[in-house]
Amino acid sequence: MSKLTDYCLLSFDVYGTLIDWETGILDALQPLLKKNNKTDFSRQYLLQVTNELESPQQSKTPEMIYSELLATILPHIATKLGIKEPPTAEESKAFGDSVGKWPAFSDTVDALKRLHKHYKLVVLSNVDRESFAKTNAGPLEGFPFDLVITAQDIGSYKPDLRNFEYMLKEVKEKFGVEKSEVLQTAQSQFHDHHAAKKMGIKSSWIVRRGATMGNRPEEIYDWKFDTLGEMADALEKELGK
């Protein structure tokens, strides 16, 4: 059985793993819901509707940057929720632009600092460069990642294997890191863990108890932690700290 210390680079999903994207999306939907007196939907249902519309749109328009993609699906979300008056262009844009304001999980920044003492930390995210820059400057407190790769850089969205191939190529060229030294660290089974297995990349599942988007009946992982903080604890235990 390998150990966490056998790896030298973590490839991170951000939204769902480091950032509480479910709370962020729900908060961003509130203006539309309140305006139309549709505030009685459950958290689970709102997330389900969003997820059902987001993934097909990513497959349909892989070149579309994430903030625009969110703006594109908001009218469809409204229709699915029985809202007869579609959101305005300004409301849709505001929904798409909300990404940079989505909150970080309380353990995220401290855990990143602790993990960075041992690992190179790389972002492999489905958002666009501008949205991530806002997240990094705000909720992630300017954390200095070693490399940032977004769907905008690649032209496709995870779980497309091209995203993982691109990441592996970049970390090999920039850091001399081999696939066997990379640990995909993520919450989403759909976007990350199932794809990582297909690629032969080991993975650490950050469960984020209560999360629903990206879950799959088959749970694939090599390590499993409820939070990123717990993963940092486990690493430090291996290191004897």
C-alpha cells in the first residue's frame, strides 16, 4: 500500500473541493428565486436541476468559458423551475460572474499551506482564468499555487480525459513529475475520480459531507478524507509531525 508521502504533486479540483460551489450556486440563484416568489425548493432539487443542465452544456459547448456557460443555463434553470418570465441578460451575467464570490470551505487555506510544505500544488479546474483569478484573490486569500490550469486553457471540461492528459504533460515539462507521482485531489466522483482511474492516476477523495453534485453510485478513490484538513493531518502524521 502506497503512502501519501510517495507523491510529490497534488492536482486539485477547486469548486467543490476547495470552494463550496454548492452554497455559491444556491446563493447566486436567490435573486431569481425571490423575484419570482419561488423560494420553497429544496437545496437538493435546486442543485440537481443545475447539475442536469450544466454538464450537457459543457459537452455541447466545450469552448465556452465557464462564466458564460453559467449565464447560458440560467434561463433553462428558470424554465425547469416553472418560472415563466426568463431572467434578463443582466441577471444571467450576474449569475455567471458570481463564481469569484463563492466561499471557501473553512479548512481550505490552512490545509493548502500545510500540504504545500511537501507537495507541488496544481489547479485543474473547469472554470475560466478570470473567474479563478477572482477566487484566488478573494476566498483563497491569494494562495500561491505552483500551476493553474483551467478548462479555458484546454478547450474542454472535465471529465474529458484531454484535461488530465494536458495536466500530466504540463507537470512533466515544468516540474519533471511523472504520472505515478501525481495524486488527483477532488470531491467530484463524476468530474475527477472516475476519469483519474481511466488515466491511471491515483486519487484522494475529499468527501465534503452533504455534497451532492458530482456524486456517483460507484465511489472510486485510493484515499478518502471528509475534509482537506484531514488529508493534511494524515500527511503530517506520516511525516512524524
